[in-house]
Amino acid sequence: MSLTQKTIVNDLQRLGLRAGMRLMVHSSLRSFGHVEGGAQTVINALQEVITPAGSLMMPSFNHGTIFEPGEAGIYDPLTSPTTNGRIPQLFWQCPGVFRSLNPTHAFACWGNNAANYVKNHHRTLTVGPDSPLGLLARDGGYGLLMGVGYEANTLHHVAEYLNNAPCLGFRTRTYPVKLPGGRIVQGRTWSYRASDCPITDRTRYAGRIKGRGQEQVAIIGRSRVTLFNLQDCLETILELLQNGSGNFPPCNNCPIRPSTEFAAVTSDWDRAKGELLPTSSAYDY
């Protein structure tokens, strides 16, 4: 049986999606089974349900793959592919979608306030409280997991930055970025941790979200689709990071630190003030 746009729209509405909703989506096209029209149909269905009064956000991350030997070696928001799957790959190229300038973890957004969500991403923490996703959470946004679990939930990195996690670098890597006008600049991003977080990467918060009734679940085609409030999820993750979980210590007592696999640069972030240093080159573009 093939899924149509109408069927997906109806099922999303039954799940609780509505016009004007602000939505961050992680997805797997394959999880649905056969969809008439493929990724475009899923995107169209999401846009139809939330309407232009809502905001639709997706990851368009490359996770640094474009900077590996033999690859492009530069991030171009107009051409660089994402490694997040077929739906996000098509989404960032759709009309009316704005894409941020972070060289490894760019967000893409459509709809109400879309340009404002992404415009200053290069001047803040990669997945921090003022990143596109952090702003969406602050505005009462929701997360939608389409055929993927909470391991794909980028929001837990927002919680980590809110908790000043010692395992993440604060704008400590730099890569070439080609601006839409053609100028090439050096863009900042994070240094990721040397090993998995035993709390967030293993989604120990997922059971609490379910137990507290903070998620709604539906089956669309063959895909398990989960809807949750971003702020509720943030608060639940922060509880675990601040208090620890089982045998795992609170975040500030954890020995995991940023990876040293690649040479890092001195951070241009004032951690005490939570803002860029006045000397940051990010102010120049």
C-alpha cells in the first residue's frame, strides 16, 4: 500500500499537529514504506498541516564530512549536501527555505520567522540556547520524530550547552564557508566529545518523557511517529544532566571531554557572558 499526501496529512492532524505549530523534524523516509512522490510528499504534507503561519525546521548537517580528504573542503549553504537523509536533503533546497551558515551543523527552516531563526546561527553556539533549535524551543516549538528514535533528537545538545557540558567545545573549530555572495570566510563550530554521553546519547531521558505523558505517538504507514514539546523535553533532560542517572554522574562531574582528533582553535566565546567576544570575526559577515 502506498501512502499519499492526504493520508499523511490526516494522520499528522490526528497526532496533534495543527496550523501555526513550530516544528523541528527528524525523519527517515524509508520507515514509511512506499510514499507516492517520495520525500516531497512528506514535506508537502507537513507544510500543509502547519501552514505558512507555522515554522518547519530540519537539520541539514554534514557532520564535517565535507572537510574530509578528497571532499569539497568548504561549506556552501547553496550546494553542500546533508547527511541527515532524503527528506532533509530535499527540504533545504525547497523554495522559501532558509539555511544557516554553521559549517558542520546548519539548520534549514521554512514558514513563519524562518529567516530570523537561522540568520545569526554563525554567531552563536552550534546547538546552544540561541541556535535555531534553541530559539524554536523558546518559542514553544515541538519535536517530531518520523521513523527515528530519540537518539536522533538534536535537542539534547541544547540541554547540554544550557548545562555548560564540559564535553563540548564552545566554537573551537573553524572551517571555510562560502557565503551566498561568493565571499569565503572562516566559520566556527563546536568540538564534539571524545566518547558518547551515557545520559543523552543513550537517550536515558526517553523513558521519562513517555512516563510523564509528554509524547504522542502514531503509526503512519509503517513509520512510528512521535510528537513532543521541546521545552518539556529540555527540562527532563536537564534534570538528568544535573542530577545524574543511575551509576552515571551529573554532567559537571563527568570525565568526558572534547575530542582532540582534530586541531582545535581558541574559542571566540565568552562563557561568563554567554556571547561572542568583541574580537570575533563572525561579526564581519
